[in-house]
Amino acid sequence: MTLDIVLIIIGTIFIILGIVGCILPALPGTPLCYLGIILLEFTDKIKFSIPFLVFWAVVVIVIQILDYVVPMWGTKKFGGGKYGVWGSTAGLIIGLFFTPLGIIIGPFAGAVLGELIGGKNVRGALKAGFGAFLGFLAGTFVKLIAAIILAVYFFKEVITVYL
């Protein structure tokens, strides 16, 4: 029982950090929430099904991949070319060193700069940058939804079994 309490406390910390990490890009939000679920699996009384755990592992992996791909897709969708896509990617990578604002501004600035280098006019470059920013927002929204769902499963199980 004592180990269960420790696992629940650490799992709760992971869930909270995971939700915060969906908004502040310095933390891997959905993977932290998933780790919270995994910690519950190691308690004596709470057991998730294997399909549930595998499903959510796949969802978390896909979300992590999309988190890097969606800003590039947004750039392309809003008229950006290969320079904008490469710029958005470079901006995201550089932005990682200037979190949290760098990850928000990086894809936008990178896409704009890339398009300007590629010969696009300022209006077209800003449009591509806006697409990168919308892609970032969409990715954040998806991460937050998944993290909240995992948090609901976590706290529902804890409350149902232990309270």
C-alpha cells in the first residue's frame, strides 16, 4: 500500500507536468501523462488492459511525431514552398533553445525567413509563417486533448479504487 501511494503521487506529478508541458513546449506533455498511467499500472489495485496501454502508447507516439510535422504542413498549406518548410523546421529546432517563446515564434520566423530567402514577397512569406503558427496551435490543441483524456483516466481510477 505504501508503494502504491508513492506511485500515485509521482504519477500525479507526471500528469500535472504533462498537462503543463502541452502548453509550455519545454516539457514532453503527452509522454509524461502516459508515464503517469504506466505508474498506476504498477500499483496493486489498478490494472489497465494491454489494448488500452498499447493504444495510448501509439497515440502518444503519433502525437509527438505530428507535433514536429504539423507546423511544416501548415506552412505548405498556406502557400509556403520548400524554403518555408525548411525554415519552419529550422526555426522550430532553434526555438527549442529559447523555450517557451522560441518554440512558438521559431516556426513562424523560420518559415517567413525561409520564404524571403526563397524569393517570395513579404506578404507571401508572412502567410506561410502564419500557416506554421496555426500548425503549432493545432498541435498544441491535440496534445492538450490527449493529455486531458489521460488525466481523466488516471484520476478516475485513483478515485474509484482508493477513495
